[in-house]
Amino acid sequence: MRTVVAGGHGQIALRLERLLAARGDTVAGLIRHPGQADDLRAAGAEPITCDLESASATEVAAHLAGADAAVFAAGAGPGSGIGRKDTVDRGAAALFADAAELAGVRRFVIVSSMGADTDPPAGTDPVFAAYLRAKGAADDDVRARAGLDWTVLRPGRLTDGPGTGLVTLAAGTGRGDVTRDDVAAVIVALLDAPGTAGSTLELIGGRTSVVEAVTAAQR
């Protein structure tokens, strides 16, 4: 299987790339900065320099040619303002989905955020509120596409501890934490589970193995 990951230098993306490469898959990661390339190579991934804030869908589609799956794991990141929440967390996601459709890559997983399905409550930090709205708009865009076998994954609060391999994965889980290791492992399992296409799933730590949780989430 060949998978192309948008936001290839992100914390979840690097973990995902290592897992895919370790099992013998071919994986490529889109990065903005050429200086990040060695980190992707160390993870077993092919680095592709491509700025999703300026590239065209046709240009991105060329990088997706021949892929079996696409994963959008990009984000504007900490310290970015309201404007980049829109251009990256929403706009780049829509562009990557456009490119996947152009390239004929149907399997598409987008990493979103818990809380992206409702308007942020009054008093929410404006930048964080913009982030959640951008994620929600990206999810809506992807879910409206008949040309993609999409899965929307909405993790809870991300932590950097070692993965447990035990999660709760469902349409609604309630609030909770989840390690980035476990998020990456769930993405791998989702790529292998076509029955999760068309599902929006929340993810937190839990008591069920990743494989069992993903199997139970299939339609």
C-alpha cells in the first residue's frame, strides 16, 4: 500500500509514517520546508516538498498519483493566528481532498478534533475557536464528497506519553485524553478497515485494543 500524508512532519504524521514503513508499506509525506526531509527519511517516508497554502490541486494530485490512500494530518500549529487556521486547517484540507479526487485516490482519512462539530461556547479563546470552526468546516467539506471513501477521526486532548494500544473509538466518546502514539496506530487500522468509510469517529484512551475498536466501528 502507498499512502501520502499531508502535514508529513507533524507529531502524529511522523509516528504514522514510522508505523506504515515498519510494516513494509510505501509512505510519502508532504512538507513545507526542505529542512524537514531528513526527519521523514529517518521515519522511513519519502519527503515531498509541497506547500498546501500555495500549491494547486493539480500539483498536489501529481504527488498523489498511484497512491492507495491519503491522510490529512496537517495543521497550522501552536502560535499561528486566526488566518492560518482557515488557510491550513480548512483550506489545505479541502485542497488535499480536491487533489485526491483528481488523482483517483478514494481512501481518505482526515485527522480533525473533538469539539469540531459544535460552535465553540462563549468565552472560548478566539484563536482556538477559529481552529475548531476550521476543522469543522474541513470535515463538512470532506463528508460532502461522493468521490472519497472518507473517515473523519476526532481525537481528544493529545498527549505525548507512550501508547497503550487501548482506546475508545465511537461516534461519541465524551471528553478524554489520547496519546499521539495511539492516534497513529488507529489511523493505520482505519486504512485497513474500509468499513469505517463514511464514519465520523471520536477517539480517546480506553480499554479496547486498537484492532478490536476499529473492527467494531465498521459499518
